[in-house]
Amino acid sequence: MIRRIPIYLLAVLLLSTALLSAKSGDDGTNELKYRIKAIRGEVPSTQLDLGVPIKCGTPEMVSAFNILRHRHDVELAEAVERPSLQFAFPSQHFVIHYDTTGVNSIYDGIPDYVNRMAEIFEHVWSVEIDSMGYSPPPADNANGGDGRLDIYAVNLGFGFFGFTYPESISTGHTAFSYIVVENDFAESPTYVNRPLDGLSVTAAHEFFHTVQFGYDAFEFENWQDSDPSNDKPWWLEASSTWMEDMVYDDINDYQGYLEYFYNYLWMSLTTFEAYGDLPPRIHPYASCVWPMFITEKYDDAGVVREIWERCGDIEGYNVLPATNAALISRGSNLDDAFLEFSIWNFHTGAFADTAHYFSEGNMFPAISATALVPNLDSAPFSLAELPLPPEDLGANFIVIQPGPATGGVRIDFDGGDLTDKSWGIGVLGYRQQTGIWTSLPLTPGSWQGTGEWRNWNSYEAIAIIPVVTGVNATSETPHSYAGQLSFDPQLFFQRDIWAVQFESTPAVGRKGDPITPRVRYSNQGQESASFIARLLVTDWLGEDTVYNHTISVALLLPNNSTIVAFPQFTPQGINVRYVFKGISELEGDQSSVDDTTRLIFYSMGGVGRLLTAYPSPFIIDGINLLTIPYSYTSADLNTRLYIFDISGAPVRQVEIARHSTGGSTFMGFRWDGRNENGDYVASGIYIYVINSDGGSQTGKIAVLSRR
């Protein structure tokens, strides 16, 4: 029996057309001054009528910083001055400023609350700086007492958790800063009875802002304009919200904002309106799912750090070119990654597949669809004049409910010229566990293309997903498109096998290291089928075949898939690109569609760079392993890894071993948290050293032991 989407699941895909309009005051600077006073709790909050509070005041502080570097404004300068509090508690990297009486009195329900604040911020430092490898924030020239980073606990306005102010230029286009956090979270419905959780996500979020300012204090759109209504620090907020989940994975504060992404998928990823209503003002926090995607897709938390490092190479807003460059180094690019990101976004809520897509996607909202097509077998569906077409780095989701008739879907698409942007089309067949997707080929420039999806009633839904991509994306203009979807009874095949996905082959690996390619094949037909699974490896141009192997697969059931593991392939040479092709061969199968999946593999040399260890912090539970990855740039090297405790005492020498890290572009050592005697180590900071023929590199990792 063919399964259908339950009606309540289809309902969650329908688009809510209500959208609160953005607003902008006549005098952006005066509006900014009022908002900063509201953030500080000096005037009534502007958030009382919002369904979800805007927790971070840093965008307003960035705007103030941007104005004050253009012109002197006494009132604005006074609005961003450091708070004056009675007491100061120093820790290794921070000074906590606080009061015990009056309106700013800190939370008194937990003994030694200030000590706990210091412990939380020190933990955040150990994860973001010591473990994840970010550069420490610039020192503040002893403002606040000494060179340590100053944290001020203040009774902020309703809904605000904290803010970070980039106080002054340090060197070049970097800035030193200070942090203000909510003193007791008494006004937070979420954290009124658990203020340490509220403080934890705030510390991870705001401290990352200080780190960002150490790379580029002007990483926002319109940074050369002193009008604060034009400043768009969306990437600062998206990546800081992502960092909350990296440091405190169990709190999941970010999930309260996700409806402002998944209900508005047509909006640009770069959406930000400083004085707008919902959803543009909340959208950047919900956009944390983008760095979550690139982190999980490439199995490498270091990709976000690399983006920030590349952002720091150029003053001002260049996050999209920086992202594109970081993705290219991992065998992808911004266009391809954003299209796949949109595929991941379909698999959320009741449609989640946590094995292949977002690991916490079952806790995300389901998407709001642009259109629902229930009767395509009765009449074609026009793609022209659909409501809310995608903006730059936005997506539409046209969801087809397959009918009872056998056949498939024909797709005709016409995007028109986008000048310096690109269209991408994803076609997704949804069914639990074995759903698959492909991209529709389009002609660059005209962005026209045709395609098909066979045996539609083997699926619970078919989704057509147009996206607009490009490194020059903004959030200003929606892009309409034309074409149609139609039903074709000829697109029915009793026997229909596809090679749909590489499961394990990395995009980059070391010369001489054997890999075991694994390809997933799916039966989309109406009967069981035996077929030949083929793996073909050629050079970049497809001229020379270096590997050609076939494996017979017997009787794959309809609506099922299987993973075929091919014999090892050993890449030869350095700086060589190979094209992997997984192919399904079946007599009587559909021949007009290429049943092939491709992967580009780049062969590198020896150890070149030590990368960020993960997970961070590493929790020793007897199950998980710590991965310490490194890249390859030269010939084979004699490599060892050493682990020391914070005092420098030796803990473990890890034996030589190379392990695949899934979709990661790097290889690495694995550690179970035991010392040379086989005992689990205690919680603390540990140092790891990779040594290759006399050269060494060092990193740190925070370890929490539950053994």
C-alpha cells in the first residue's frame, strides 16, 4: 500500500500569508538612541508586544559604533558608556562587575552567583578559544581596570539578555569591546527559575561577538553608511546564536526563534531590519540553522571559524565571498550548498530525518509551503505569479500530493536573467528513511530547464524547490519565475533503480590512504529488481579511467534502498582531482534519465595543519570519541599525537591511525579519554600536540568526565 501524507502534516506545509510589515523611523539616529535606552532599561521596552523577545542588543551597539566613527554625537556617546557598578570580581580572563543592592542587584537565589558567572564565562572561553581555535578578543587598553574582558551585570529592558559594544578600534579594522548581561533574568518567562541557563547561552552568544570584533568589527552590510537603519549585522547574530548550541548543546534556546525562519523561507538568508517588526528583526537569530547546516554537512565545526578568518582578511562586509571560499576548499560552493541547505530545511518537524539531515531537525518547525498541489493529475500547475517568490538566498517550496494514477511529474522552469545571481532547482521525493533528491539542470543566463520525476506515487510527497543564490546576495528584491508542473502517465516504470547518494567518500583525502566508497541505491519502481551497481573513477576531465568495479545486487524491494560498499580505492599523486560516479545498470530501466551520482575527490599530501578538535567540550561517557583532525599538504610524514594535562604532564601518546570523519574534508586521530594506564582522565583543559618529522602544532580541548 502506498502511504500518503496525513492531512495534519499537509496542513503544516500551508503558507500563512500574514506578514507584519517592517517600519523605519524618519530619524534613524534618534530611534537608535531610544532603543539603546530601552535595552538598558532606562525607558519602557519596545518589546512588550512582541511574541518572542529580541534577546541581543548588539546590533544597536554596532549601529552606534558605526555612527560615532563617522561623526561626534554627545548624547549617543553617553548612551554607550560603560555602566558604573559597585563591585568587581576578577577571574583568569574576565572581570565581573556587579551590585548587591538596588535595581542592578544580582540574582540572590544561588549562593556565590558571581562565582558561577565567572565559571560560565571561563568555560565559554575554554570552548571557543582553547578548543575551537578562535583568536582571543583584543585587549581593551585597561578600560574597566585592566586588560581583561569586562562583564557588567545590569537590569536590562524587558526581553534583553545582553549586548556587546565594540568600544574602540584596536588595530586595523578590529575593535575591543565590553559585555553587558542581564543581572537576574527575573523578567524572562523562560529563565526566571533557571537563571544560570539564561546566563550560559548569553555568555556563549555575547562572548562570540567580542571574538567577531577581533576579526572584523565592520562585518555587516552598509558598514560605510552612518544611517543606522541600513546596518545589517545578520551574520554576527546568526553565528553567535549557532555558537550557543556549540557550547551548551542541551539548552536549545535557539529553537524558540526558528518559526521566524521556517515560516518565511522565501526571505533572504541575509534579512535584517534594525527597526522592523517581526519577522525581519528576529530572522537573523533563526538563521543560525545555516551555520548549523554547514557544520553538520561537512562534519567540521572549523568551517565557521574559517569563514570568520576570511572575513577578517578584508575590512567591511564580505561574509558571502568568505563563505564561498571556505566551501570551495571543501569541494562545494555557496550555490550548491544553499540548494542542499533548502533540501535539509524540508526535512524538519514531522518530516525530519535526523540520520541524513539536521541532527535536531525533529525539534525544528516544519516548513510553510509556498503552494500545495493536490490534483496535478487533473490539470497542470502554473509556476507563474506564485505568492512570495524567493529573495536572494531565499527558497520556495511547491509541494505535490501524488494522486492514485501511475506516472510522474514533468517540470518546466523559466527563471529569467538575474544578472549576477543564479537560480537552482531541487526536486525532492519524500518518504520516510528512503527519500531522495536531485537538482534540475538549468541553462546559465536564461535559467531555463526541464526535468522529470518518475513513479510519483512511490512517494508521500514531491517537492519542487527553486532557490536564488549568489555571493552578491541582498535581501531587497523578490524574483518571480514562470513555467509549469504537469502529470505524465508515461513516467511510470515497473523497474526503476537510481544511484542516489555517496554515503562515506570524503571530498578530500590523503594520497596513499585507501578509502572504501559507499553508494546508496534506491528502488523507485513498482517491483523488486536485481541490478548491477557500478563505481567508475576517472580523472577530472573524464578521459582516463583509474577504477571500474561492479557488484551485483539481488532483489531490492520497491520503496527501499541499499548501501553498496565497493572495494578500496587508493588515490595516487598530490593535488589530483578524481570524479567518482556511482551508476545503476538495469535492463529495462528508464534510460532517458542519467541514473548516476557524482562526487569530486581531491587528493592531498602529508600533514599540513592541525584543526579544531571536536566535539567541544569533549564529554567522556565511555561511548563518544574525541576527534583531533588535521589536513594534508605534502608527502607522507612520520606522525605522532601526544596529549598532556594543563600542567604539561604526559597523559597519552596516541598510536598512528587514520580515521574517516564522514563528510569531513580531513582525517584525524581519535581518543577515548583514557590515559596510558587505561583510566579515564579527570575533567579539565588538556593540550594535544601533533608532531610530524620534527615539526609540531598544538591545540587545547575542554574535557568533562562523567565516568
